[in-house]
Amino acid sequence: MLTSSKNQPAASSQTKVFRMSKILFLGDLLLMPILLGFYWFVKHLMSYFTQVIIAKEQSLELRQGLLNVTIIEIPYSKVNAITIQQSWLGRLFNFGTISLNTGGDDVEIVFPNIASPKKLQQIIDLNKNSK
């Protein structure tokens, strides 16, 4: 039996292009700030638990790292200058970046976001002058 071409749908000469849904793209845009925020949070959380300054009787001990721990011990007598940098937020919540200059070739040891940086400066000055 022969079928007539009238009953069959005509082949379309137009090409259709299908793209990804715009909803997925918007979802990615919303997800990016969340992932960046999570990365920032984990990075600062790790810094909080892996950076420590210990004020001993004769020296300062700076410890950094989780798996590869770096320990720098500086006798108080070697500290030539202390620089404290605090933003307005740092002054409000009592934190700041402390830089210790030990002399020679402009070497500074920088320790960011330390709680009570002025108290640490007082401890260094007290121990430096008492010896």
C-alpha cells in the first residue's frame, strides 16, 4: 500500500538550537559567592589555629603552620623596632598586624591579625628594658 506524502509531516528546513537552561547559569552565579565565602572562612580558620606568638622569659617564639611547622625564636634584645598596623575595625575589636624589625638588611617578621597587639608591644618593651 502506498502512502501519500500529504499525511506525513513535512521536513523542516529550519535548524533549531538548544542551549543550557538559564536557570542553571543563574544557579552557578549564586553558588560562586557561597564557595568563595566558604574558602575564605576555612582559610582564616586555619590561620587562627596555626599561627601563635608565645612570649617567653627571654624571647618571643613565633609558630606558623599545621603540617610543616615553622618556629622562629627572637631574643628580646634583638628586636629593634615594633610596628603595629590597625584599621578602624582593628582598633574597635583590638587586633592588628605586628611587624618586628630585628636589624640587618631591613628584615621584618610580620604577623597579621594578632589579638591585643599593643599588649604584646608592652611585653616586648618590658622584657627588653629589664634585661
